[in-house]
Amino acid sequence: MNLDNLTSLFQTPQREAADDVSLVAALRRGEDRAFEAIMRRYNQRLFRVARSILRNEAEAEDAVQESWLRAFTHLERLQDPARLGGWLARIAANEALDRLRRRSHLPLDEGHPITPEAEMVPESVVVFQTPEFEKRRSEARALIERAVDSLPENFRVVFVLRAIEELSVEETARVLSIPPDTVKTRFHRAKKLLRGDLREALDSALPDAFGFDGERCDRIVAKVTARLRSASGPVPRTPPD
């Protein structure tokens, strides 16, 4: 992949992002734009995963930054570039869980580590309409985020992965290392808790919940880039497969 192709990928909206296999191959050749394109593609997803566990935006942002550092300095551990999204989500979840354990000194329910890879599915396209429509979406989004934050932890993480990140039952089960039936049960109970007044809000605003705006995304990219280059010079290369 040449620089022109990477520039095109970088400028493409994340919901039309380029093939992960090509990006990983370019990254392993040391092409810096692949490094940035991957971060911009998955920043929001990692933030949503971390925030669903930590329920704190600043701490989730720090967790995302550390997750990128872990990923890029251990890129050789990615065995299947086609599963890049699941590999990154697993790193972010484990980083958030480590922070949660240090904060609370309590084990997570069932004591399951998040270990299996899980391939992510693309997010829904957001269609911007009138200012009035956007105002209603913003209000509904805030209502949803407060309601989701109030869910019990196990329900909350499953709900974010299934409803907001749009993972399948099987993908969610692999990410959380729990049986698919447990995913179904927790998702059903989470939705039941959120029904009623939230029904219309859920339909209209779920794709935007826990958003990762441009300024925050830019900040993460800049911080991770600076820290990596300070530690090791250019973006680390790994031998081709």
C-alpha cells in the first residue's frame, strides 16, 4: 500500500474505513499514516468499551490511550489482522478492567477475564437532519447515557456491546468470555430496565450514544503518537507474516 492509498483511507469516514488486513500490513512496513488511520477508525469503539466498564469519561480516555500503546508496541501478537477490531476491543476491555480492579479492589462478577478475540461489525451510518431533529437526538442521547450508566455492571457492558457497538450474541460472548445464553439473558434484562419512557429515545439515538467527538479523537491520536515516538522513534515495525 503506497502513501496515496493510505491518505485516501485516512480521509474516508470511519464507517467506510479501509480493509484492516491492508492497514496492518502497511503499519508493519512502518507507514505512519496506517498508524493514524487505524486509531481514527477504532478510537470510538475502544472508548465505548472502556467507558461501559469504568463509567468515567476521563478515565476511559486514559484507558484508550494506554490500550493503543499496548497494541502498537505488541503488534506481533496480532495473529489474524482480519480480526483487528476484536483484538483491540479485548485490549481496551482488559485495560479498563485492570483499572476497575485497582480502583475497587473487588473481582468482577464470575471472575471471567476477557480473552477471546471477537470480530467487530461496522457501526450504523449517522444521518444528520434538521437542527430541531439534532437537538432531540442530543437530548435523547444524554437520557440514554444516564440510563445506561445506571444499569448493573454486567448488564451495562453487555448492553453497550450488543446495542451500541452492534456486536452479535456470539461476538459479545467471545469478548466477555461468557456463554451466549448469558449474553441473551443480560441483554434482555438490560432492555427491560430501559423500556418505557426511553423506548423512542433508544430507537433514534443509540448509534450516537457515548460518542467520541473529533477533538477527543485528535487528542488521543496526538498523545499516543508523541508517546510512541518519544519511547522508540518511528512507529514500531514488525516482520511481515
